[in-house]
Amino acid sequence: MEQKTDKEKKINTLPDNDKETFRLIISKLEELTGKSPGSKPLITESSITELEGIVVELLGVKDRHHKYLVRWLKQGYMDS
């Protein structure tokens, strides 16, 4: 029989594809800011397009998990 805490962990865990989305977004942002090896910070038309794509991906994750994010904030798991 599952413990209550195990069930809560399953509910409060982001899906693997969303975790991978976050990793991809972080690497894209590092490239755009010049923190990635071999890249330099540069604002271009393509970098702005890249940022727009990142915002769209983040909004998609937020829309899918809005109720969980609010719950985590209320429970103190995340700083507001």
C-alpha cells in the first residue's frame, strides 16, 4: 500500500518531458547570454525569435501546471 507522502511526491513531480524542456530552455538562454562555451552575447533578429520561442514554451508549461505551481507556492516549496 502506498504511503501518503509517496502519493504526494508523484502528484507534485513535473513530468520528464517538462524537465527536459527546462534543461533545453536553460541551455538556449546560456547560449544567448554568452555563458555557453564558444558563444558571445549578441542581440540579433534570430536571438529575439529564439527568446519568443522560449517564452512560448514556458507559457505552455505554466498553463499545464498552473494549479500545481500555485499549490507549491502556498505550501512553501517555492519562494514567491
